[in-house]
Amino acid sequence: MSKQQRLNQILDLLSEDGRVDIEAIVVALDVSPATARRDLNELADRGLVSRTHGGAVAVGSAYELPLQYKIARNSAEKKLIAAAAAELVADGAVVGLTGGTTTSEVARALGGSPALQGTPSSPGVTIVTNALNIAYEMAIRPQVKIVLTGGAARRQSFELVGPLVEPALAELVLDWTFLGADGLHPDYGATTVHDGEAMVNRALARAARKVALVVDASKMMQTRLARIVGFGELDLIITDAEPPREIRKAAEKAAAELVVAGV
């Protein structure tokens, strides 16, 4: 296991209840106490945890991993979801993408799709996003046109948020918006950890003819601070495994199609 993989797993342990001790890391990762201490010290140096006697606690009351630490988690599942999403998009379409690891994979699938090559005078796909990392990665692809919203950047997620975003999106018409989320619950719909991101995500959804939620199975039956949209505002939910019965019933009641990628 690489050091980056260890750091990701320690952050996962920490996210469960906001604290972790050396002994738990040793057992979960099969490493020595000295390695566990060094890894915690490195995370503390990066400002991601606060060291305590014998362990560490999360920085802040609502623990949120920075985007770069989420990339490797459930990556195969996210790629399956992204491939299924890209198949829905027609050549020349305008697509809204929120920030997040799954939507980043959707952007890569769109940018690499042989069906979305466009013409010399028209792009294969236009991506409208508030995610700086998606815009940066896709901007070099000649068949992709990037429209980046305004706003103030969040360091945790590389997303632009704030009052400058919504007026810009109100002037646009999108064919699809693909939403990411930190949780999906039958009673509360799609949620995320940051209220500012939730507002932008809703604006991207309002601008689109069709809205799809792209979310891996680990987010099912979870809730976070801020609501994005309910099931009734979704045309499609794309995930990587058969969802819990309660999720499927909520989707059916709202007439939102549920797709399990790779099945």
C-alpha cells in the first residue's frame, strides 16, 4: 500500500466519528505504530487533522475531505457511472457538470468519447461547470468547449460558489446537467456538505432540460447538511450497484429512472 493510499484510508477512518487513534490505524491498515504516527503527523502538517495524545481529530465540525484525497476512492465504480452518463449525450450537446470526483470522471468520459467529436465549426460537447479542476483538464481538448461560471473558489472542492454564479446560469440552456452528491436519502433527496455548493448545483439543474444524479453506492441512505434536489427534480439516477429498496421506491414514485451502470 502506498503512502497516499494509507493517508486516504486514515481520512476515511477519521470521517466515521471525527477522531481516530493509533491502535485503530495499526489494526485497519496493518502498519506499525511508528508508521501510523508519521502518517498522522503528515496529515497534521497539511492542516487536515489536529493531533491528540495517541491519535488525531478532524479539523472543523463537519468533516470534508479535500477533492484530491477523494480521487482514488471507488474509482472503478465512478468510471462505470461516467461511461453510462456519457452514452446519454448527443454530439453537440451542452452539458452542465457540478464539482466532485464522479462528475470529474463524467467530464473525462465526455472528453474521450469518439461519438462527441463535433465538426470544424462546432464542438463535440460544451461543458458548463463551476469546477475549476474540470475546466482546467478539459480546456486542452479541441472538441470540448468550456464555459466556466464566475464565483469564489472553495479550496476543498475547487468549486466556484457565491452570488456571481446563479445570474450567469440563469442565462443558459443546457441539454443535460449531471449532479454529484455526498448523500442520497429517500426522504431528503440528494444532499451535500456545503450550502453554497448546493445552491449552485440547484441552479445548474434548473438550467437543464434533463437532470441526472451520478452517485456511487456508498452515498446511498446518507444525508449531509444541504439539500440539492429531491427525487421529483431528477430525470435519472445513475449508480454502480443495486440501490436499497427505499431508494428504488422513492425513484419510482417520482418517475425518476434508475440505472445501475455495468449491468
